[in-house]
Amino acid sequence: MQVKISKRAQILKPSPTLSVTALAKRMAAQGIDIISFGAGEPDFATPDYIKNAAHQALDQNFTYYTAAAGIPELRQAIAQKLLKDNNLTYSPDEILVSAGAKAALANVLLAVLDAGDEVLIPVPYWVSYPALVELCEAVPVYMPTSIENNFKITAAQLETTLAQLHHPKALILNSPNNPSGAVYAKEELVAIGEVCARHNILIISDEIYEKLIYDDRLHYSIAQISPEIQARTVIINGVSKAYAMTGWRLGWSAGPSSIIKSALLIQEHTLSCVNSITQKAAVAAYTTNDDSIEKMSQEFARRRDYLVTALNQIPHVTCPLPAGAFYAFPNIAYYFEDNNRGINNSIQLCEYLLQEFKVALVPGAAFGADEYVRFSYATSIENIIEGVKRFARGLKALIEA
Ligand SMILES: Cc1ncc(COP(=O)(O)O)c(C=O)c1O
């Protein structure tokens, strides 16, 4: 029987970040010595105190369905985290625990978007934003940024873009950003928040990299600006990146109760609840004082410094110093202009580097920025040293006569 696939599903394409890592892993499994910069997850183990909480939950047979929104203990712990880290007050019924930040975002978008609603997405963007917006039959509106402006949109640009739209509904902000590492400063967010308030725009603030921020900078959530801005913001966050817990699948949304309630209904009929053991582990993550996150962040900063310095030493490569997350996003456009392989886009370049120089990167095209490639430094310093050498050799070979 030939079943016609829904239009909704047909518009989706495989996630390019997952495909590069999958291809690199397949090549590595065949015994090929690949250096992969594809990972979107910390290469550290989940801290022991979190694993112990999961063991304990199992031993206590905490293995049944939980409340769909998450166990009260966890929602309370998240509310306390929001107060302590972000100076924001939320009640537990304004918090929804979902199966990863990705699912948290999907539930919220499904709860607020109608067909034809326009959603503003700064470029470069995390790959799933456009896909999820389109899944809701809404329309992504891309806002370009520049390397000179550290890949950030401005309030003036937002104002100009909004003036051209007919059904603007929401803005998706991501700070610290994947793939650029950009971090918005408080003043920038205040100006953006003011425009959103004037145009009645919902702000979806993806803060999943909150804990990975360098050089004594502080994370600032746009919801902190004022109670009015908080009332038009949904924060997306979770344990995946901060606590090296990507495979456990736990993220959450925090926002106005009307939105959270609707997102909860969607979750009730699709997921039921997040894995009960994972929820107990997340309680431990949020309520235990431990320096493992801080140590992980220091190690990321050390690798970032090495990687970005090495990249900027390669002729015609420009890489700004990322302020957060664990990605570097160098511009490599020079190498498309005149090379001996006819390579003229980031996908072809990444294929060439993987096949011939055994180094895996994610093409900038995946994030809407074809003149770039993304390096994840969630890999050992030894791999970074060797991988950058391969990258440099690959680029040089492209322009050798
Ligand atoms: C910006 C951004 N948001 C959300 C996520 C998803 O996080 P989770 O693994 O918790 O679903 C990622 C993961 O790569 C990300 O980079």
C-alpha cells in the first residue's frame, strides 16, 4: 500500500547537524581516523551525584507515570533555579517539564502558532527553529546578522522588519547562540524587548546554553527586564548542555500560565510525561551544590581560546571569539571564490574536508549562513589540535595551483 505522506511531514528535512555526526561516526566505525567537530553535546560524563539520584529512584521503584507537567518537586526546583540564577519569580504551574528543550519548544510553538503566523528568526539559527515553525504551518521570517555585529540583531532592525510583516506573532531569541556563540548584553535585550512590547510580539527565549558563558560575562534573560516583558516571554531551558545530560531528555518551558497550560495539553496527548527516573536526576542537578558545571565551563573556555586562535592563524579565515556555548563559527567564504575543485558552498566544502582530510564540520548552510562552518569544541584538546591542522591543510590544498 502506498500511503501519501502528509504535507506537514513532507516539508521536513533531516537535521544536517545530526547527519554529519552520523556520517562521521559511520566512517569512524569502519576504522577511518576521523576527527569530528560535529558534536552538539558536552563530551563530559553526567556528574556522579546526578547518576546516584537516578539509581536511587530506580531502587525506590519510582517507575510509574508522573504528572504530565512534571513532578511537583522538579517544577519547584526549576522555580527556585529561576529565582536564584535569573531573579525571576515563577509558580510551578507556569513551568512545564518536557522531553528536552527541543520538545519544550515544539509544545510551546504548537500552543501559540496558527497557520500563516510570522515568526522572526535571527540568522544564523539553530536548525530546528525553522522546521518547528513550519511544522505549525507558520512562516519563518529570517533576520540577517553580520560578523561585524557579532551575529546579533538590533532593535532598529527588528522595528524595520516588523513594519513589513502582516501577521507577526513571535521572535525566537537564542542567547548564548548555537552556532555563533553570540551572547546578547542587557542593553541590547532591553531595546529588543521594548520593540516587542510595542508590537505585541511574544518572545521565545532559548537559554539552553546559559551555563556555558565565558570571560566573567553573566547570562541575562530577556524576561528579567520587567514584569511586562516577562509576561510576554516563554523561557526554554533544560539540563542537556549544562549538566552533560543530553541523552536523559529533559528540558522545560517557563512562561505565562495560559501558554503553559495549552502546551501541557499538547504534551498530555503526545508524550504523557518525561521519564520518571530522569526527572529525579534533574531534581538532583538543580538542587545540589557542585562545582562540576564550573569545571566543565572552564575546560570549554580553554579549548575555545586554543581553537579560535588557531583558526584565525589560517589565511583568509576569520573567526570572532564566541562569548558562550561550545561552538566556533569561522567565515571561510574566500575559499569558494577561486578553488581548484569548483567548491562554492559550505556543504560541498564539508563533504570535501570529511572525505579527503577526515575532519567533520557542520556546514554553515544548515544554520542559514553558507559562508561559514561550525566547529564544536566539545571534543578533546588533542583532537582540536589535530583537527585544525587537517582543516588548514584541506583549505590550502583547495587554492594550490
Ligand atoms: C539552541 C538549542 N536549543 C535547544 C536544543 C535542544 O536541547 P535538548 O537536547 O534539551 O532538546 C539545542 C541542542 O542542540 C540547541 O542547540
